[in-house]
Amino acid sequence: MACYYLLAQLPSLAYGQGLPMSSRDFRELAASKLGAADAAWLDLCTLNPPADAACAEGAPEFFRLWQEYERALRLNLARYRAAKTRRDPPSGAPGHPADAAAAAKAAAAMDSPLEAEIFLDGARWKAIEYFQGITYFDRNTVYAYLLKLLLMERRSAFRAEEGFAEYKRLYAAVMEGSSGGGGLNSQSGEPK
């Protein structure tokens, strides 16, 4: 019953819209409305779920699915990024869930790091909606709502100009370190 009253008062969320509230405010609101057992799981609602979240005794299925998805996404991203830089890929990048592996492959092929991050967060959003299930007024919807708010906060922190400037600075530093510093313009990261 507590989930019904909590969720009935919340505005709907859409990926890319502005934040209706902070994740911190929602976490406090949800903790006050849920039973102690369900509220305790709010701490596991993170964009980087702990490895043992799904194994914890009594963990909702939602957390096992989220942890499995995020782990597969990150390991596949590492694999594709390693291949791009001609390094040894990490072992054990799972092919399941397939949509996580496919999202990682598509993001790794993108030229813009910002577009890749936005694409990945959109894929995460879709996965969260799937894990939430079709029953709206239950604890999975509360956990999904919190994760969506975290994704929205992450997206609002993206600053294209600052990110590109930092990318150029890091690229120049890497290239300078690998070539002894003689062949690049340190301001732009491009050949002199």
C-alpha cells in the first residue's frame, strides 16, 4: 500500500527531460514511505552496483538483473575500447544480456564520447524500464525511479565544451608522452 501512495504522487520521467527532484530528495521520501525491509535496498540503487548486490540474502530480482546488465555493459565496453587501442581485452566479457553487449558495441563505434555516453544512458534507461516490469505500484518501480533520477542527474552534469577541452588536454598529454613531445601542438592535440 505504501508504494501506491508514494508512486501516485510522483511526476512521470522521460529520458532527456529536466529533473523534477534530486535523487537524494527522492531517496529520503521513499525511505520514509516504504517499509524498513524495502527501504534498506535503496542504498543499492546506484549506477555502479556493488558486485555482491544480487547475492545478498533476500535481494529483489530487480537488483540481480540490474547488476548483471551493468556488469555486462561495462565489461563489453572495456573489451571494445581495448580493441580500439590495440591492448589486450579483459577476459570474461559476457554476451548475456545481449542488449548490454550490443549497446556496448554500438557505443564503442561512436566517434563522439558525449554521444556515446548519452546513448549508453539511454540503453540503461530502457533496461531499467524492462527490469521494473509491468506492475507499476510495487517496490521495483520505486527502485527504477531512483535509478532513472540518477541517470538524469548524470546527464545534466555533461558539459560538451568542458568535456571536449579536457579530452584535447588528455589527448595531447598522451601523445606527448608517447612521442617524446616533438610532434604535437600541446594546445590542440593536433600535429604541428
